[in-house]
Amino acid sequence: MNNFSAVFTIVKEKNCPLYNVDERLHLSDKTLSCPKGKEMCLILVRDLTELLFKFLQKQPLDLNDYAGKVFNCSGCTGLIKFSLVQPDEPRDDLSGGSNGGGSLAKIDSVVLEMFGKVVDCALLQALPPDQIETLLGHFREILLEEDAVLIRKGEKNLNLYIVFDGELMIESGGVHLATLAEGEICGEMSYLGADVAVSTIKATRKSKVLAMAGDVFANLLGNNHAVQAYMAQLLAGRLRKTNAARARDFESCMSGRIDEIVPAELFQIFHMHQKTGVLSLELPGGRAKVSFREGCIINASYCKLTNEEAIFKVLSEKTGFYRFTSGLSPSEMKAAEIGDFMMLLMEGVKRVDEDQDR
């Protein structure tokens, strides 16, 4: 029997030192994957290996025959019971909402078959199960040696990456900003059309990533609500982490070049740090001005455009200089916000992407 794969869920646990109820085990004819971040139990490896041999010896094998059957581990100081996850089992365990009642087991099974293991990746879990094989076919594997650079600051990056094995480090100017473990993604700004990397990402040890062109990803999944929600949450969470590491340097130097930090990220930094003041920019179309009150945009002007249209125009620029000056006038402190910050940002980046396509 070729390409065997099955997913089990732990249905009962009694004093097990490693695993918990609802965690999943992934078994194939090549590998066994335990829940993310958990050590491998050698007793469980032996038990599942014996189970694998039983499955392989039964020809033809229909896993539906084992629906509802509960298997036991041999036990040590504790005990677990686990059962086979059926391919059509609803994905009610996804964070961030449902993807239309698809199957987590199906996605895990396809990932396991195509790439040899399963990782706990929220992005993969948000993909439409009925398109999973086609979508995964657009990813390609990239192997990285220790210290190999995947993305270099200031250079174009056109790909979205999933850390499939190993570990990556995000740094900027020699400052360690964050660490990416298995299942996490990077290069997410390529999905939004920004192609100049604002940080360097390299492997801390031998690693493997799955890569897909950002524009292909956007074209395939740009209208998928689950993917949109995941990407928005990812961007917000990533900025919170990286901005905390950059805050001290940023406070001491509130000016710089647009080719080193794209306007979209610049806006988000002011938003996340709830800045109050005026961002002045010297851009190819002339001088631009964007005013922030506690991180919210209250007015903007550029190229004879104002407010939303001015913001969208600024987001399209790739060269120039910026300077931020703290403080607003009393009248500006009372001005109304232009609109929801994240909605403005997402709409602006979407327009930039559409203009580039045209």
C-alpha cells in the first residue's frame, strides 16, 4: 500500500505527562507527527508503528471501517485513548472562525502526503478544503542552511513563505526583532503588494520553507474571508512584536527614507504606538502631510488630494523621505477621524496592488 496517511484525535486522557484531549496525531507510511511543541513519546511511537503495520497488511484498506473505534496507548504513568478522524469531520477547532465547514483532517492528510509531515499552521487551516490540493500545488519547497538569508532588507521580496521545518529569525540593523517557528509565515507584505523587504529574515539552523508568489496567493485567495481575517490578524500581531523591539530606536530617530520602510508599515507603527503628531513626507509628487491623533488618522493631503484619496496615493509611493513631529494644534486635537485605520490601510494597499496589475 502506498502513500498511507491518517489523522487521530485524542479522545480521552488520564494522567498523561505529554498529551491532552483534542490534540492530534498524524501517521503516515513515512513519519509520525505529534502535537506541536510536544515531545515524542517512545511508547506511543511503538504503539502507532504496530497499528501502521496492521493497516499496511490489510489490502484493500478502507479507513471508514475504523470509524468510531477507540485505540489505546500501552500506558506509562498515564494513558491516552485516540480515534481516527474522518475526512469529512467538520473543522470546528479552527481559530479565527470557520472556513465553510471544511475538513481539517482532509487538509492535514493532503499536506502530509505532499510534503511528508504536518505542521500546525493557521494559514493552511484557513484554506478551502475543496481546493487544498490545487492550492498546495502552487507552493514550492526551499531548503535553507544555517545562517542562509531568505529575505534581505531593502531588496524585493515577491513571495509568501511558510516555515515548514526549522526556525527563522527576523532582524533589522543587527537588532533581533522576532523568531519564527514551524507553522508561522513571513513575507506577508507581498500578499498586499509591497515588494521591498523592511527586515532581513534568515535561518538560525537548517530549515525548510514553502513558498508561493504573493500575487498568485492574492489572486487565488484574495476574496476568501477566512484568509483575509487570518492575514489581518497576522499583520496586527506581527507589528505588535516587531514594533516593541524597534520602539527605542524609533523614538530616538523619527525620520528616514521611504525605500527603507514602506508607507504602509510606517503608518502602522504610528497607529500601534498611538502617536500624536504630523508625518511630513517629501515624495515624487511633492510634499505630503498626514496627521495622527493617538494613532488614528485625522487628516491627510498630497498631490492636491485630501484625506482618504491622499492616503491611498501616499501608500503607492516607494521613494522619498519622512519626518514625524510630535504634537497637534488644539483644533486638530478635536478633529474627527477620517475612518477606521485598518480599513483605510487595507483598501489603500489593495488599490496599489490593482494599479500594479494594470
